[in-house]
Amino acid sequence: MTDTTPDAAPRATTFTTRSPATGEPLAEHPVDGPEEVARAVARARRAQEGWAALPAARRRERLLRWKRLLARELGTVARTVAEETGKPAGDAGLEVVLTLEHLGWAARNADRVLRRRRVRTGLFTVHQRASLVHRPLGVVGVIGPWNYPCYTPMGSVGYALAAGNAVVLKPSELTPATGLLLAALFDEAVPAHAGLFTAVTGAAATGEALVRSGVDKLAFTGSPGTARKVMAVCAETLTPFLAECGGKDAVIVTADADLDAAADAIVWGAFGNAGQTCAGVERVYAVREVHEALCERVVRRAGVLRPGAGGDAHYGPMTLPGQLETVERHVTEAVSSGARALLGGPESVRAPYVAPVVLTGAPADSAAMTEETFGPVVAVDAVADVDEAVARANDSRYALGAAVFCGSRRTGAAIAARLHAGAVSVNSVLGFAAVPALPFGGSRDSGFGRIHGAEGLRAFTAVQSTTVQRFAPPIALTSFEVPAAARERAVRLARSLHLRH
């Protein structure tokens, strides 16, 4: 209902994005409401019909054309990402490169993964030829995050397009220019399919409009709390929903691990992108005999890192200003509860930056060990053995990623198999994120569903099963004309066979 009172504030038609580092305005973007979102979805639906009708080879060619244009414009895309997030240019460039890897894999493998395939029939259906095929859903809505505004949403966008769908993307209100640029480059590379991939901009209301717009699936990246609200709206229309909701990822370090390699990886995984990585390192469990040595190595490496906006900065500011309060609260509460700050402390929070913080001995039930900090903070705790490390790593509401550092790759893989995480790296961190063929996603408060890999392609399809009768069956069991005696003989035969095998 529209408020028509004289002092009712008109709905804002634009919003301003600002540099996380300086606070200076970057650009003005439209606030897309339900009408604009509905038009984008309707346009996408019309474009999807022609896209889905194309032979797979032609869709592949068009997506690879888009990939090549993104590669040519890598500098422009990376600068846009860096401006909106505050991350160093080198990190933004790496994000675009990973995006290209995934887009190329999806384009080249969609036909192989999704094409019709035969399946074997049983004894009583030998007269049937059976097959299944994965068909596109139609229009996929994607709500993207701000921390990796290119790589993360493209894990849904690229795979959904490769599977034959159209996509409407709602990028974060902190990073809309990145989403708009991706869509503009798609239109430039594939002009014959205008409207197939569109970006709409705005804050929560725009996201809600997209959820309610009648899309055929919604892929969401964000907090568990917001995911629950989005899922509740999707439930009203039984709209399929895919959620990636962050993590509290753990690293296990065994007694025979290469401590220098482990420390180097932990520091990169914990402090890269200012710790604003859903599968970043937040907890480390090292067996007691190497705990002190590992802490020394982590502190030494983290101590030289410098947050800032210049070219020599190792990482940038906190992109979301409100996250500073969460980081400060986690560190302050941990220290007041008995944790030792081996590096930094509450004083490390100096808006808009947070200097590296390394904790040890934080209570297991403290916010620093149970909630997603999403900042440059890591807790390194000692455990009696690997069993305790596994138990503590698994004792979390989150189950997204994890890592194991171990002298034996075989032992490391065995430890990985015991972890309740959607993806695990052995002797590296985040190794799985760079392999396009591997699915990515978690469970518990980390969400559900998978992007990337074959599972990521199938996630944006509906499977259709087909049987074609090749010849008349000896006994037509699906007919009322079959004599009762014949049906009984068939049942006895089936029972006899199943008793033997």
C-alpha cells in the first residue's frame, strides 16, 4: 500500500557507492524496484527460449567469446572490483583470473555433463529403452556478495548460462558496478541474446523483488540469517533455493607437518582479502608438540603484513563498515575471557582497517571460535592429538571448508575424510576453489547445494527421465487384461530371483 500522507518520503531512485578506503563517492546507480525487476525477468525469459534452443556447441562458442572479452578487459574489471571492495589490484586481478577459469570450464563441459544418457533397465523392463537428460530451468535469479563480487556470483551465473538458462543478477549494493560490467560485457560479446544476462541494482528491497519475481531458481550468497529470510519467501512458491552462507573454517596441523609451509598458508588464508573470505582460515588446531613453533612462524609472517590502500599494502580495508564492530567484539571478548593475543589485539581495529590479530587459548564457546569473524583474525590452539583436532574442527555450526597439514599425504587425506566440511585441502588452503571441476558448498549454517563442477551445472537443471518401449513385453503387467495367474507367476519368478541375488 502506498503512503500518500503529505510528509511521506518519496522512494529513492538512486544510491551512491563509496570507496571503503576513503569514503569518497564512486558512482550513482538506480534503485530497481519490483517493476524494473519484473521487466528484467520477463525479458530474460523471452531470451532464454532462443538460448536453450541453440545446439550446445553454439552456446559454448558464445560463452567462450564472452570469456575472451573478459580476459581482454581484465584490467578494467579488476579496477572496478578493487575500487568497490578496497582490495589490492593484484588480488582483484587474481579474482578475475579464477572467474575466467570457471567460465571456460563450464562452457566446455556443459554438453558432456548434461547431454542425454542411457541408463540400464531391470529384468521386468527389458522391453524399455531408458534415458535421462538435464534440461534448463528457465530464469535463474542470483543474489551476489560484496567480498568477491566477480568470482562468487559467476560461480552461479556462468554455470547457469552454460546449462541453458537465463540469469538476472542482483549484485551487492556495495559492489553494483562489477555486476553491471559483467552483464554489459556479455551483451557486447553476445549481442544476439540481449536480456539473457541482466543485472538489477539496489539493496534488500531489490533482492526481495527478485526473489518474488517468479524466477525458476534462486542462488544466494550471504549470511545464514538473511538466507533463512530468503528461503522463507522462496517456500511460498516452492522456488528452488541454493545457499552459500559462509564458514568458520578450521586447519589441522599434525606433528610431522611442514610448519613453514603450514604457517605461510595459514597467514595467507586468514589475512588475504582482510579475512573477508567465506572459506578463509579462522581456526587452527595444532598438536601440542608443534603448537608453539607454529605460533612463532605465524606471528612472524603476519607481523610484517600491512593493511592499506597503497600499492605496497598486503590487504585492504573492511569493505562492510559494520563488520569492524564484529571483529572488535570477537577480539575483545576473547581476550577478556582468557585468550592471549600473540599479535595485535582490540587496538588493531583502526577504521577502516584492521591490523593482523593472532589469538591463542580462546574459550571454545567464545564468539571468536564459534561465530564467523570475517576479518583478519586467526585463533591458533593446541590440541592433544589429531582426534581432538578433528572433534574441535567439527564442533561448529558451519561446515564449508577446511585444510589439513600433514607429513603424509595419505594420512592427510584420511584426516580430511573425517571432517564435516564441503571441501578440504591437504597441505594447502583453498586449493579446491581454483579447481573448476570440483563442486563448492557446505552444510549446516554454511548453507546447502553446490556450485562449480558437474554438480554446479546440474544444480541449474531439472532432470527428465524417459522410457521408450522397444517391443511388446512377454507379460503386460501394466494392463488390466493380464490374467491373474500370469501376474502371480511373474511375482513368484521375481521373488525367486531376488532371494538368490
